[in-house]
Amino acid sequence: MSSLLQPEDRVLATLNPDGSRRWINPKLITGRFWRRRRLLGWFLIVIFVALPHIRVGGRQWVFLDFLHREFTLLGKTFFPTDTLMLAIAMIGIFVLIFFITAIFGRVWCGWACPQTVYLDFVFRPIDRALGFAKGGKGKLASMPLRVRRVIRWGVYLVVSFFLANTFLAYFVGSRELQEWIVGSPMDHIAGFIFVLLVTGMMLFNFLFFREQLCTIACPYGRLQSVMLDGSSLIVGYDKKRGEPRGRARRSTKGGDVRLKVVKVEEAQGDCVDCGLCVAVCPTGIDIRDGLQLECVHCAACIDACHSVMTKIGREPGLIRYSSQRALETRSWRMLRPRMVLYPVVLLVLAVAMVALVGDKGTFDALLVREKGLPFNVLESGQVANQARLRLTNRTPEARSYEVSGEDGLTLVVDEGTLGAQPRQTVSERVLILAEPGFFAGTRGRRDVELTVVDDQGSERHVRYRMFGPTGG
């Protein structure tokens, strides 16, 4: 009965048939795609480390201040009143991901994802230097195992702690973080605990979880089946050219490893079943089985197969960047409905974002109705509406404001004057008084426009619906 539950193939690349963890230890292959990925990877690492320390106009260029609900991106500060812009930006990001995936497939995962970049170009080189990965050699790799384990944990801890502090700089500010580093942890216990937690999570991820984050935890791999189509770029194996597979005999001459094809049958394909494409895969899959969600498009198998084809005198490209349609029919179609729809949607979102950003002045003004009765009739006969004026000062200087209404309206501010400190949001109660005949000929409601002006002459117009007695 138990045999009926046994799968025909491996369920997960990181899982052994008995359910235990299969540790992936990819062999290093230094081909042209690896060199390009390493260059891009280190460029992205430098950007990540340097970005929170770049300041423009006295402010951090990228600063996610959740405590004060301010987000500075590329020097532009966004406030809670910018909800619409945030929504448009989020929709734009998702559409851009769909668009990039439809064209280039899962190229983000293998070339720019922090998990892949740090694992392949920071932590795996540490493992190779200490002899914990294939290709490890040197004085460190020849040291006793216990010593190497202690060194490995220590180096991982230092790197993870540094990355955790860099990550924290995006949320508390680089200068604030520098003060925390030289000060006592008890003066900023919450930040200290946060750094310890992030350090612990990074240690767990890069020491133990590793490629399972891509194959199990990350939803992007499972979403790619929805976002890809037959013309999307993938890492693919050319079955028509490679099958049926042959064999290669390995020989060494003058210190160089050479491969000689052993003929199996007349109609033999170019694949010699050397297994190198599997040995170098960071997620442990066999690309010859077709498109799989575990594939992160790192192109390691392309570099590996290229080196083998070169050694046996065959044309490279047995494994290559291509598309499912091109591999099956030898044709590729760039222009398709989603290639038109996605850019159009992105263009509309970009125009809307530019319009919203251009409309933002030195301050935001929002008028909302207070709780309670919609209006009151005073002894003088005036009709009173209670509202709350919310002002957000978007400048780095303190500002004062004046509010006025159209003819027939009188405005009374609780505090007498309106003012806001730099990048501060204030909320004050405003009493809007209308003359007795203001609602004449109406059905008890009338739209009005109030004007808010700051001490530098900038103004904003706010629409508000007033309620009053039904006019005769």
C-alpha cells in the first residue's frame, strides 16, 4: 500500500525520497553569464550599502520613516495625504513586474534579487574559501573542521550584523544609526532588538534555509505560470537538438580536462549526459526536464553546457536563453496583446503620477466634517457648520496659514491662528458661519470653496458642502 504513495520523480529538488533535507552544493562555473552577474551583483550591493548615506538638500535620499509616516524616495518626500500616489505607485510596480516577466521571464530572481545576489556572491564564496562548498581550496579549507565551522559562523555573523544595520539605516536614518552605534544599546533598546532579530533571520536564511526561500517561500516562482507565455524569455534545453543523449569520456592531458564523445547510436543528439548542468544549478534541478518553477534564470547551466560543447567541438547553445515557442517551433513572436496592454497601462499610471506630483505644492489642505449635527442656527440667525481643517506642511521650514471663504461666509478658527512645524501635520477645528439668507432658494445644501494661504503666498482651494435650513 505504501508503494502507491511513492512519487515517480523527486517532489522537490531540496527533498530526498525519505523526506529529509537534500542540501544543494552547486559547483562553481565561471562563464560569461556568471561574470556579468557578478559585476551586476556587486554593483547592487554597493548601491544597497551606499544609498542610505546619500543626502540631498540636507535630507536622506531614501528614507522610510514609519514613525512619522514620511517616505522619502529619490529626494521626494511623501506623506499620509499622498495615499492616491502610493496606490498608483503600487499598481505601477505590479504591472511593471508583469511586463518585465512577460518579456524576460524570471530574470529578476537570478540577476537582481537580494537573496540570489548575496548568496551567490557573498556567502557561497565564504563557503568555498573555508572548504564547505565545491571548489574550496587553500589554507583555510585545509584547517580542522571545527575551526572552520567557528570561522564560518563568525564571518556569517559579522556580515549579517553589518547588513542588518544597513537595513535599519533606511528606517531610522543613517546619522541616527551612527549615534546608536557609538552609544549604549539601552538608549535605543527597540532598534537594538530589531537589529538582533534581522541578524538572526539573515543567519538562519543564509546558513540553513538558503535556496529554499526561492523554491518554497517566495510566491514569485508560483506566479510566473500566470505571468509567462510561450514567447517569454526562459532558460531552456533544446530537446530536438540534444536528444537522444550520448555519453562522453573524460580524459586529462597536460593538466587540462578533455571530453571525448562516445557514440551510442547513429541518431545521437548533442547532449552527452555529463550532468554538469545539474551540478552547477543553485536550486538542484535538471533543466533538461523543461520549464520548472525552481529555475531562477541564473544561467549557470548555460555557462556549464557552453563549456562542454566547446570541449567536444559542438556548437554552443544546447541550453540557452530562449522561449518555449522558439524551442518548439523555431519561431518567436514579440508583438502580442500583453506587450501592448502593459505599456499602455504603465503610460497611463505614469501620466497620473506626474500630474499628482506636479499638483503637490508646499502644503496639503483637507477639510472634513466634524461629528455631530450637520448644522446649527445661532441666535443671530447665522448658520454654523463645524469642520476640521487638516494641514500638512511639506517644507523644511515652519509655516503659518490663513483660511478664508467666499462672500457671505465667516470662518472662525479655534486656535485663532494656524501654523505647522517643518513636515508636520496639524488639525484644527474651524467654525464656518453663513449669513441667514445664504441658503435661500436651495434645498438646504450648498457647495462652497475655501482658500488656504501660507505666509509665502502659496494657496490651495478646498471644496466643502455646507448644510443649512431649506430655503424658501
